Amino acid sequence: MKANRFLVLLLFNFYFCYSFAQLSFRVEKDIAVFYPKDFDSVQTLPSPAVIHTLHKKYDLPEKWTLLPEFKSIAGKSIVEIKYEPGTDLYGTGEVTGSLLRNGKNVTLWNSDNGNYLQFNGERLYQSHPWVLGVRKEGTAFGILADHTWKQQIKLGESIQIISDGPTFRVIVIEKKSPQEVIKCLASLTGTMQLPPMWALGYQQSRFSYYPQGQVKEIADNFRSKKIPIDVIWMDINYMDEFKIFTFDPKGYPDPKELNNYLHSKNVKSVYMIDPGVKKQAGYEVYDEGEERNYWIKNSRNQPYVGKVWPEQCVFPDFINPEVQTWWSSLYKNFMDLGIDGVWNDMNEPSVFNGPEGSMPPDNMHKGGNSFPDGPHLRYHNIYGMMMVQATRKGILDANPGKRPFVLSRSNFLGGQRYAATWTGDNKSSFEHLKTSIPMSINLGLSGQPFSGPDIGGFSGDCSAELFSQWIALGAYYPFCRNHTSIETVSQEPWAFGEKTERASRTAINRRYKLMPYLYSLFREASVSGMPVMQPLFFADVKDPSLRAEEEAFMLGSELIIVPRWAKNVKLPNGNWRNITLEDYDDGYQAQIKIRAGAIVPVGKVFQSTEEYNAEEITLLINPDQKGNASGSLYDDAKDGFGYTQGDYTLLNYQAETKGSDLTVTVKQIAGKRKINQVYRIGLVTSKGIMYSNPQKGNKIKISVPAN
């Protein structure tokens, strides 16, 4: 009997061991770090997510409530954190399903997942080991599992993080509001760099436009139809046999001439570059990588070969800093052709004939720069992140006077420092239209403010009705791109007839009118990490009825966007008034509501951000109960890095009502850039917007009508 008890205890200790942190301290008064007793820094550090070394400043107080419990079950490293009942959970990065993450399970193993059909939609293209919690009274916390190994996040009555790798450290943030938690996350993982303004414009794509003459026709149609556009995208068919950094001699014989033509129309170009390198002797990129031993190795220490679009491919080992430097160098001649941005796709990495659509976890990477040699099981989730880091550097080296723009399908927590993202290969369905909202919001709540789905859906044929509804919403995504697959019907705004074309033009015109406000939001995101697209509960974190709202959302802190199809939307209390940006109703456009006490700057319609300037601004003003309002506007050269040397302006607007007069005071609070602005006041009332005549100066006065 005693022997059996001893055996049971022995088995218990073998399969299930646990402990609280051996070492814990605070790096700031509201940021704590917890290390398990068997922590081995070589196995999980350096952190690709956290940009600062975490030094002890304070002891952990006894009142600290969120205490990770470290366990080991059957070889899995587990952290469990108990939280207060009634807490709402968000984040976990790029995920399908509802905005609220309570009760959800997410597997962090970047996966090519077309239509989100595989793995119950719980494994997508990116990994964000991050959970945001918002308690009943509005205080909030964040949990960051600081490692890259394959893992699961289970959000039940407790938060469980289950790793296939060794033990790892946990960072816990405690703040008075979720907004402060998000800002703190940004301070730990870095912010998105300010993108060029053209990346905020409307963008048109297809898999693929071919030959290059079709690209010119698309640009010409946008201009002749007066539908604003900033970017046309080139998918893989521009390549010669899908070999990266090459051009099909028949379909794309003169890419420089094409790019020059697009630039003459004020249209930028973005070209796709995948990680898979065709295994073909005589192909320069392959020959260089082969000679220098730059490929990921299999378990037999041979270059791993897998099938992707070019058939047999090898894969650059981006964990190796030498490979990163080489990869960056490949962009010089490429960008010299007049290419404006780069699209890194298939970088989970996707391998058609690999296990679960990727490469074996026992493949091996060569380390460097503090990263040790290690298995793909450790480095899989950051493969795409390390790729776009090298890509961004290559673009910047090629064009040092321009802001790089990179779009990536795969990424990791902190990857907002290098690339924007989209939500992968969705489908043309109303279900995917609706789910695009909580997906984009949760990306923003996980540190990535620059995201959006394929407008209209990637796979399957879109209908006129669905596209009209989708473009009317898509105008407000942070990343605004219409993209569809090669076998689907055409999906340009005019492809579905005059009614949809008009709805598209109206929606896109709205985006360009809002560009002064939108660009200001992106600048704020680049400084503080605040999402551009925000959940409605940010308007009132103490109102529990807003916590699950996922059909409407906030654009910044001053506007609410309510899709036309949304039903029974729960709106925050307060005098949120409707604003209209045109004098007709096509039945599709979203409802825009402005916060009481807000001033929102809007501009004219431009056909391209190349034409944009902030000299003629309308200030939409919805005074609060006291008749006051405030707002701001950021402006710079739209590209380049002059803003880092003070070549920008940040304006503050203060509106005050006295008697029958409303006076707006304009004050430059930062930057050296001067602009001569002409202002028109758009006073938002219960009866509509009342516009004043244009005025110059730092004080603009209008008469307020009696109620």
C-alpha cells in the first residue's frame, strides 16, 4: 500500500509540477515581471517583442493580485493566472470569433488558413501572446507571455498559457483603464512607425493584374471615374515563374515604365515578395543563398526543400543576421525600378506539402545577435516578423529619404514596428464582413494599429449588394484595400454596376475627406500606440453594456462608425450626434457620430493623397453641455523624415460658447512647420450641420443659433 502511494506521488511529480515565481519584481510601479524557478534565459531570450531590458526598480507589493502560477504537465510549460469574476477579456491578436475572448482557446502557431476553415479558425497567420483584461469598474490589466514557442492561450475561469517549449517569463501590467494598458504595451513592444500618407489612401489589388497593361487600365478607370485611389498592388503573376525579385518578360517586360506611368497618375505601386526561393541553378537569388549556406536546414542538416508557388523552394533563415543583411540587400535594384512598397506574403511560412501546411518543427535555424541556434518549434512564430524586419531595412537602405511601407501576412507581437497587416485570405460573405470588425479591433488591442481585411472578400464571387455594404464599411478600416483572388469575378468599384460604383465613390470620398483626422490618428498611434480602430467600450469603460458591442466601433476617440446593416447597436451615453458628409443617401453609407465636446478636422476630396494639403479645413464641432469643445490636427510633408527634426505642426483647437457666439482658438502646440489655413466651421446640431463662411486667423467666431 505504501509502495503504491509512493508510486502515485512519483508519477504526480513527474506529470504535474507547479510553483509560484521564484523571482518577481516591478520594472515600473504598474509593470511586474515573474520568472519561474527553473528559468533559463537562453531558451526564450532575447525577446523579439519587448524592446527594453527589464530591470528591477521596485519590489512586488503584497497587494499585487495577479500572480502567475508556473506548472509543468506532461512536459508542457504552463502558466495559470486567476482573475476576478466579471472581468472581460480581449486581445490575443489576430483571431476569429467575437470581440470578447472569454471562453475562447487560441493556438499560437502561424498558419496559412484560407477562409479560416482549418483548426476551427483558432490558428491564423499571426501570434500575439497577449491578453487584455477589463474589470467591472473599468480598471484593466495585461498579460504578456514573453516567448516565441508554440503555445495555447485558454481563457476560461482563469487564464492559462500552455507552451510546447521551456518555461518562460510573464509580464503583468496593471492600470486604471484599458487605454493606459495599451499605451504601456506600446512602451514595452514599440510603436508603429509613422507611415507615408499614401499608405492611408484607398488601395486596389487582385491576384493578379496581368499583363502590365491591365494595371494601367485600372489606374485610368479610377481617374476617369473620379474615384480616389493611392495604390495598385502587384500579386505574384508579375514574376517570372514565380521567382522572387524577377519579372515575367511577357506580362511585365518593363516594370519601371509601368511604375513611371502610375506615378504620372499619382498612383503608387506595391509588389509582392514571398520567402520561398525557387530551387533552380542559374537563378541568381538561389545561387547566392546556396553558395553562402543561407537556407533553413532539415533535421539531417540539409537545406529544407518544400513546395510553394515556384514548385520546389528553399527558405532563407531569417534568424541568422547574415541572412537578414543579404535579404535587405536584394531590395536595392528592386526598389530602383520605382516600386513604392513591398508585400511579404506566405511567410508563416506556408509550405504546400509540409506538415499542417508549413515546415517541420524539427527544422533547424542558425542564430546570431544573441539568438542561439534552435529548432523551428522555437522560431516558427517569428519567422515572418524577422523577414519583414529585414525587408523594411532593405527598403529604407534603397530609399533613405522615404518612409518604408511593408505589408505582412505573418507577424508576431511587436511586429507593428516593421509592417502593417491584413487579416489573410477571407471569403466573400456577410459573415466575414461582420467578423472583420472584431478581428481588426483585437489586433489594435494587441499592439497592431495598422490592419484591415480584404474588402469584398478574397475567395468566392462577391455580389453587388455585398460589395456595396463592404466598401461602405471598409472606408473606415485603418488599412483600406480591395483584394480578391484570381478565379473570382472582377471586384473593382465599377465592376458591379452604376449603383455600386456610386456607393463606392461616396465611401472612398468620405475616407479622403476624413484624411486630416485619420492622419492625426496614425500620428498618435505612432507616438502612444493607441489603436486607430477602437472598441466602443473605450467611450465609457465603466459601462458594462458596451463591452460586447462588435458591430459598431470607434475611429479614434471622437467618432463612432455604425454600419448601415448593424442592428440594435448599444451606443454610449452622451450627446453623440450624426454627421453627414454628402447631401444624399444611397442606402449603404455608414452612420458617423461625433462625440459631444469634440472637434474633428475634415478636408476636401482629393483623388490622391499626393494632392492632399491641410490648407482648407472644415472643423466639425459638437459642443458639450457647456458649449465647449476641443480637438487637434497633425500635419507634415506626408513622407520622408523631416518630422523627426521638427518639420511638422500639431495644432490644438479650443471652442468656447459665450452668449450667441462660438469662438474657436487655434494654437500650434508642437513642431516648426507653418501652414496658412482657411477654416470653415461645421456646427453639428440636432437639425444637421450648419456651415460658416471660410475664415483665416487664430480665432474664428460664428453665431450659434438659438435652440
